[in-house]
Amino acid sequence: MTAPSSAPSNAGIRRLVIALGGNALATAQDAGPRAQQAAVEVAMEQVAELVASGYEIAITHGNGPQVGNLMLKNELARDVVPAVPLDWCVAQTQATIGYLIATALERSLARRGIERAIAVLVTRVLVDARDPAFSNPSKPIGNDRRLVASPEPQRVLDEASIVRLLDDGGVVVGAGGGGVPMVLEQGALRGVEAVIDKDLCAALLADHLAADALVIATDVPGVALELDSDRPRWLGRISADRLGELHRAGTFPAGSMGPKVEACLRFVRAGVGRRASIAALQDLGGAVAGERGTIVVGGSG
Amino acid sequence: MTAPSSAPSNAGIRRLVIALGGNALATAQDAGPRAQQAAVEVAMEQVAELVASGYEIAITHGNGPQVGNLMLKNELARDVVPAVPLDWCVAQTQATIGYLIATALERSLARRGIERAIAVLVTRVLVDARDPAFSNPSKPIGNDRRLVASPEPQRVLDEASIVRLLDDGGVVVGAGGGGVPMVLEQGALRGVEAVIDKDLCAALLADHLAADALVIATDVPGVALELDSDRPRWLGRISADRLGELHRAGTFPAGSMGPKVEACLRFVRAGVGRRASIAALQDLGGAVAGERGTIVVGGSG
């Protein structure tokens, strides 16, 4: 497969990992089924264009509001229905959001006369049982903002299946919500109650899939400096070296833009000729074309 | 791949579809996470033996108690958290049960020194929007025994991905709970609030995967005649013709053994040399070996 001729600035970009923000898919104000479906449909119209242009695409997504809702249901129903652990809830959000994504993308592709296998994989991700995050839970989830551990992703356990399906021409939806976290204990895998950062997991997945580009779609137009000022400066194309300096200086908040920047840096630095973008959900296509959002390129740019 | 030498009665059986009963995985009395995990572990020990013997395996499963629990949570939490539709709940049970299955199977395989990709696919299944079931909801779900439609499965929409992964040597978990039901509406797929019979879906899947055998694992040792008497007669090997006669005579209850018998008949009759079994969950291995449960063979036997 060759790079799409309509996107000359993208020569060399063939395989993409797209990470959709959970908040971008469901605002905290209304995480109901219809709102989520509408947001997913907007995003998938753009993904369909990318599929039509010939890109190989793996899609991952956040699940913050959705997993919060499930934890809350657990609480409200716990006297009647046995509560399920957090790792089960993560798996459940992979299914529902993945199902929405697959269905919306299929509709958008059908309108273009394109038929393509779209596989939604329940995806588990290995973390280290000795990760310091486990003794310092820092990630708030659910309405009660309970803190859970957010360990580093080490390996997407279902990677081989994702590669196989992508190689076969399919679109794969996987590693949603950062993946279901598993630890290795006496040689056997066991689920743990934790939440993996979905952008860091996307970077790992993109690296292991040998993707050419990682696009993180969120609810702001890109990375900004002086965000609290009257005139924030939105970053366009920037080198990993320069962005890394800003990141080390603590420019980006830990709970929001920090991990996205970190994910872009990790992905771009782990290979040659790679590109990572952070852009608004509605600018997804433009971000891949190099025209929208913040675009991180290798080395000193 | 050749048939395992340890199972001479199975010459010619290479690809299996195993359907695990939702009730067998979680008794109605205790559908909590631990009980489900324990039941799945028992089943997966036997599936691991089958993998070790060289069979290609797709696993599907029921979700009755589990989807009931999710619907109940929806109800109990609905003033606080937006309720999600039934098709989302089906997808959620595919994720959690699939996750349990994959993790348990991986552990059982690891104990045998076997590494194998195990893929859990969120699976959608096409039904006909004009299926008469939609005007005659007959399937009770949830604690309030609300009746929903149970339309006929027409096609497993994610079949191509399942075939690809099986061909590549993986174990696939898919079409759980009979699949997420979708209808085609003006050329586009849309989820519907219905529940597809998981055994009929398993038969369709097994047929389309060109499986050699379908094994339906449940909470009784097989098919029985005179079940209400003091001495029920358990059926062993039986021809599709003979079982079909009994089925037509209304011998098997619609809500329980009827669809399992129907599934076996459909699968066996749709191809040559096929075998379908109904057996207890703990007799899974014996059922594949032809030593346990009710075994349905083609034609007049």
C-alpha cells in the first residue's frame, strides 16, 4: 500500500494509531448513550476518510467518564447485585465504546461504498506488580473521585492479534481505556484494580505496531503555552527536543496535557521518521494531514 | 494440523466451536465475580487440554444471569447514571466473560508450557428487522423477567476477523451472549434491544467457520427423555434424524433444552461428517472425545 496521493505532506505515513479522548467522546455533563454515540459519529466520519485514503488504522480510546459511571452503578446497586472489580469495568467500557466506534465507522464507510472488517478486541495490558504507582494511587475515578493506581503500561498482551488483523487489512479497535491492567504473579497473569493512562498505552501500542504516526484526539485544539493567559500560544509543528524541554520544565499539567505530551515524545523518540499529533477530535483528518493541532517530529526538528 | 493421536475416535475433527452456558458459568444464586471466575477456570482447564491436543478452538458463551445483573444495575442507578440499552449490556457481558475466559485459559495453557494468542472479540450479529420475534417478545431477562425479542441469528458480522485469527493459530472468544443484535436499516447497521439465543448463534458460527464439531456445555449431563420421571433416560450417541423426530414431537422445553437440540440439528444437517454434543461443563473434554454427553451425528446415524 502506498501513501495516499492526496496527502503529499504525508509521504511515508501508512499505519496510524488514533487515540480518542474519553472526555472528547462523552462530556462529563452528559455521558449518556446518545451523547456518546453522536460524538463517536463525528470522529468516525473523519476516520472513514482516512480509511478511504488508504491508511492502516488502529483506534484506541479513553474511558474516564464511562468507567466512572460503571463504578457508580456498582455502588448504587451493591446491596442487590454483586459489585464487579475495576478491571471488569474497564473491559466493559472497551466493549461499549468499541461497539459504538465499530458501528459508526461501518456506517461512514458504507456511505463511501467501502467494506472493511472492523474488529473490537478486549485488550489486556501488562503492568509491573512492583510499579511504584501501586503504593501511591494517584488517578481519581468515579463520582467519589476515589484514587486508584495508574501504573506504566509494559506490553499490550493482545498485540499479536491486533497486528494480524491490521496486516490483513482490517481496522482494529483495541486497548481502550489504556487496556485491562494485568500483573504477572508466579508465572500467571491476574487482573488488577488500576487504570492505565490511555495515551501512554497508545504510544506503546503505536511503537509495537511500527506505526508511522500517532494522533491523540482530545477536546482542545492542541498543546498551548500560557494557557491561563488572555492569549494562549498554540503550538504547531515542534521538535521532540524542544517539546521535551518544555515538558521537563513542568509546563504541562500532570492530569491532562502532561501524559499526552509524554506519549508523543515516547513514540517519536522510539523510532526514526515518526510523527505524533495532539489535536481536537473534529480536526482528526487535518491532524493526520499535518495541517491541524500540535505536530511533534523527531530530534531537533 | 492433524487430529490428535490420543483421540482415535475423533479422526477428522480438527476445528471446534465450544458454547459455554451462561448458567453453567454463574448459577442464578451467586452470579458474583468469584463464582463466575471459579466456574470459568474449571472449564478452561479442559479447553487447555483440547488446545494441547491440537484442536483449533473458537469459544462462545451465554450471558443470561450476567446480562440480567447489568439490566438490574441500570434500573437501580437510573436516577443518577444514564441507563444504557440492552445491546450495550450484551456487549459488556462479552467483555467481562471473555476477559475471564481468556485469562483462565492463558493460565491453564501456561501450566502446560503453551503460549497461544487468545483474542476476545466484541461480536455483532445480524438479525432481520422483520423477524416475527420483534412483534412477539418471548425471552425473559433480568430480575423483573421483562420480555424481549429473541430473533434468529442470520450472520455473525465479525466472522471474517474470527476466521483470520483461528487460521493464524489463535483461540478466539466471540459471539458471546448470542452476539450484539444488529438490524440493517437503509443500508446501515443499527443495534437493537433484543437477545439472540446463544446456542443458535453458536450453530451458525460453527457452520460458517466450517467447524467439524460443536460442543454445547451446560449444567446437565446431556439430553434426557422422561426427565420428570424417577429414571430419566440420558441419550448418548443419536442420529440427527432420530433426535429431529423427538424434537418435532415437542419433547424438549422451549426455554432450555429445545434451542440446544435445535442448534445441534442445524449444525449437523448443514454439512457432512459433522458432530454436535450437549454435555455438562465439567465433561467438556469427554464430550469432544465422544465419551460423555449426548452426541448427535449426521443423517440416520
